[in-house]
Amino acid sequence: MDGHVSIEDHSVEDGSRTRNSGAAKEPRATNPSDNDPSTPMAAEGAGGPTPQPPPGRRPLTEEERAARLEQRRQRDREHMERQLEEEEELVLKYGAQHVIKLFIPVSLCMLVVVATVASVTFYSEKGIYLLYTPFHETSDSVAKNVMGAFVNAFIILALVVVLTFFLILLYKFRCYKIIHGWLIISSLLLLFFFTLLYLMELLRGYNIGLDWITVSLIVWNFGVMGMVCIHWQGPLRLQQAYLIFVASLMSLMFIKYLPEYTVWVVLAVISVWGEYTVWVVLAVISVWDLVAVLCPKGPLRILVETAQERNEPIFPALIYSSNILYSSLTMAESSTPSTSTTDNGGSHDGGEAVADPLQQDHHAPAPAGGVGRPTISTAPSSSRRRRSSEAEAGFGPEWEAGRQQREAARQRRVAEHGEASAPDVAGGGGAQQPQEEEDEEERGVKLGLGDFIFYSVLVGKASSYGDWNTTIACFIAILIGLCLTLIMLAIFKKALPALPISITFGLIFYFATSYFVVPFAENLASEQVFI
Amino acid sequence: MDISRMSNTKKLSLCRIYFFAGFACLPFMWAVNAIWFLREAFFKPPYPEQKQMKRYVVISGIGSLLWLVAVIAWCVVFSLKRSEWGEVADKLSFIIPKGVP
């Protein structure tokens, strides 16, 4: 549910658009100058009489007319083929570029999480747990802890499934206001309250004193700017930075509030076995992701298809976009300018733009200058939303809410975002607008914020054990997984879950490194054998 | 958003909104406004809305600088005098650092 990766491919739409407009223009252009072939064409069907040629022109013979027609058709076909080839090349070419564009935010997010976990002990302390993980791994028996971990994971998964379906129902019945309100409250909570907590722990960790006045000023500014950037309009880099920050905050919350052994020092030996829940949750979630996205009856697929049918843009605040989509039309959802593209490429995948969210954020204008189709797309990437905290034990199930939204957003985003014909959705005005205005769209890669979060949770958890080898190994594993996912995306041109591959690699690398590589390296170092 | 793709009136209205919003104790918004629209207002060929934009950018920039100076001054004063002020300082404090001041 979290990892959706999709590539927005407007080039095909552009191509089809140009194709269509080109094709449309040709007959128009030739009509005034070349009455003879056209009128006989129209008249051929009816078998009407040959029209009088305009004075000063000799009538074309049938063969010449047919030849000319044939030539025109041939030209059109070649033109189309050439464009298709170009587009295919472009897709793969930009696929690689966008992979790099995604590496940076993912790495930044993980960096923030690792830096925080390493320096601020708050996030590695156990003590309070979410209401939803009743088994706190306090027993001595390994088997019991494993069982407890699995039960916790399945409780959480069940919650996520329920909330996802709830979100889909809301979406299907067009209760957009509820969803919007929910998202806004979540981002408010995240941007203000959790930032305050984060700031507090950061200051406490570095033993810096601050007064209420300064703190409230900082948090107020930060929060308001964040809301504006994410939900409305703001500089792209800033939006992306906010999304990365928000994703890191969520990851830190997960790292803290999923159960682990509480007594580190006393149970040092057992703590090696202790954090089953986190790992099991990660594994289970990636399986769920796979199922939900790829299964025909999966909830996320339903969302995707519904969004496709409705040609609606994806909610902001849940995806990070590597490019910005620009649309001259205003969308029903004010914060989500969608791309207007024509539906000519109806058969093609179109929608898969993979970008990433929250964010986002962001970036550089189209590299497509060489093709003469510069497109810039702005997809509002947004932060995750969270519900207001309900659980007494801690921060409640926000992350589940966030996840569903993430999934939903991902789904929709992933879906035919690129194909969506914004004019239809925006309420009619766009239909009148010329297609050429929409040339300002760029293919961007979108990645769900949930993906950011879980990548960061994995790396943060790995780093909380203090071993840098493991941390770096996990980091590289995740990047490799992301690379592979994006390659698959370029090949399959469908919405893909971004979690399974990366998390699998990450888990394998983590356990392999911590159980095999680290003792091996230590032994080698202690014997002074260098390889 | 990529402002290079926006129409001039839209840019101006965005600049204006950021400017007026900054009056709600939001120097960060002013700073963002100044930096974001700096190139638009000063380093682009002139267009009708640019004059007003220049004004907004300049005032936003100056405003945010003043706020920055004020906040830094207050922080310095507070951290130096915190222990002397006793109870008032404790009430004002968000985090009280450990150790001897």
C-alpha cells in the first residue's frame, strides 16, 4: 500500500496531441489551397459529380488525387511512427534520470532519521507503546516474543486494511470534504505538534535552553509555512524539504513506538532477538503492498481504477513528486493542479508517473528541451496526514490513517494521472482551451510518502543498534531495491508497489550483515587480517 | 510551484499574499517571499507588475532581517540572563539546560 511508484508519461499524450492537432491541421491547411482533392474525396462517397475547379487550375486526374492522398497518409504514418519511437526512447531515458532524482530525497530522509536516532536518545528509548501493539515483548522466551511480534504485526495490518477500505469507500462515494478535512488535520498535527516534540527532544539531547517565546515563534513559522507549501503553493524545493522532514518525523515515531525490549542493559543478550515486531511488520506490509496493488480485486487497484474513470488528480500531501505539474486549469481540489492532457493516448498506460511525494517535492524544469516539448508538471506532493491522536498510550493510529491516505494517493497518483483530462474534471472550462497550453508538462516520477517512511524506519532501526556497517548495508540495499523498482516501472509502465523489493533487500541485508558480516569483520580485524 | 510558468498577475498575487500573510508574526514567510521572488523582481526584463513586486520583495526582505535581528538579540539576552532572572526565567523557559549556568 505504501509503495507506489509510477511514472507520469505526458510525452505520449503530447505526442498524441501533436499527432492529432497535426493531423487535424493538415486537412485544414490543405483544404483552402487544394480544393480539388478534398471535394472529390467528399463527393466520392456520394458518387457526386466532379465539382468545377477554381479558375486558373487544371483539374487533377483521379490517379493524381489518389496518389496525393496516399502520400499524405504515408507522411502521417511516418510522422506518427517517428514520434512513437521518440517517446519510447524518452521514457527510458527519463526513467534513469528520475531514478537519480528519487535517490536524493530518499537518502536525505534516511539521513535525517539516522542522524536523529544516533544523536537523540529519545527515539531509541522504549516505554510507551501504541495501543495497537499489545504484546510488548517482555517475556523471556524467544518463541513467545516472536509470537507476540507476529500478533502485533497482524493487528496492525488488519487495522491498515480496515482503514484502507474505509478510505476507498469515502473516495468512491465522493466524500471529498471528509478526506480533505482528515488530511488537513493530520498535517496540522504533524507539522505543529510533532515538530514541537521533535524540537524539544533535540534541544534536550544537545542541552540547549530556549524560552517559550522563541519556541512558539519557530514552531508557528515552520508549521504555517509547511501547510502553505504542502497544501497550497510554495517553492518546489521548500515543498520537497517539508515532505522529507515530515516523512522523517513519521519514521521516528514508528521507531519509537513499536514495541521492543524495554530493558536494554539487563537483557543485553536477549535484545538481539527482541525487535521482531518491527521486522515482521515490515515484511508483512510489503507483502500486503504487493497484494493490494497487483491483485485485480485489491483495494488499491479499485482506487486506481476509480480514479482513472473519474480522471481525477491525486490528493496532495501524499506523494512526492520529482517534478512539478503545471496546469492552466484550476482543479476542483484547489491544492491539486492536475495535468491536462488529452485522452488521445487512451490505450497507453499514460498514468504511470512516478514521482515522489511529500514530497516532493520537487524539482527542476523539464529536461525535454531537446525534443521540443518542454513540460513541467507540478504535482503537489504532500505530507502524510495523520489523524488526531486518540490512543492514550501514545500517538495513536495516525500512521495507519496516513498509510491509507498514502496508499490512496499513491494509487490515484499512480493511475491515470497523466491521462486525466483535467478539463473534464475542472468543470468544463478547460475543454475550450487549446491543447497547446498543456505543452507545459513534464514527466515526473512519483513515490508515495509511505515508502519514504518505511525505508527510513528500516534504516533508522538498523542504526539504532549503533552499528554503522549494518546501517550502511541497509541503506544501499534500499537504494538498490528502489533502482530495480524504477527499472521495472520503466519496463512495465504500470503502477508498482515500491516497498517489496526494497524492504526485502533491506531485511536480507540487515540480518545477513548483523549476523554474518559483522562478526566476520570483527574477527578479521582482531586477527589483523586485511582483505 | 514553478513560477516561471505562471502568468504575471498570478505571480504578483502570490507575492502579495505572502507579503500580507507575513504580518502575522511570520518572518519566515517574508524570507521565503523575498528569496523566491528576488529573481523575478530584479533580474528579469521589466513587465508591468514588476514594480509592485519589487516593493513587496524589498519590504519582505527588510522585515525578515529585522525580525531575525530581534530574535537573535532576545535569545542572547535570555540565555545570558536566565539564571539571574530566577523565577520569571523559569516560567519562560521551554527547556532548562542541565548543569551549572
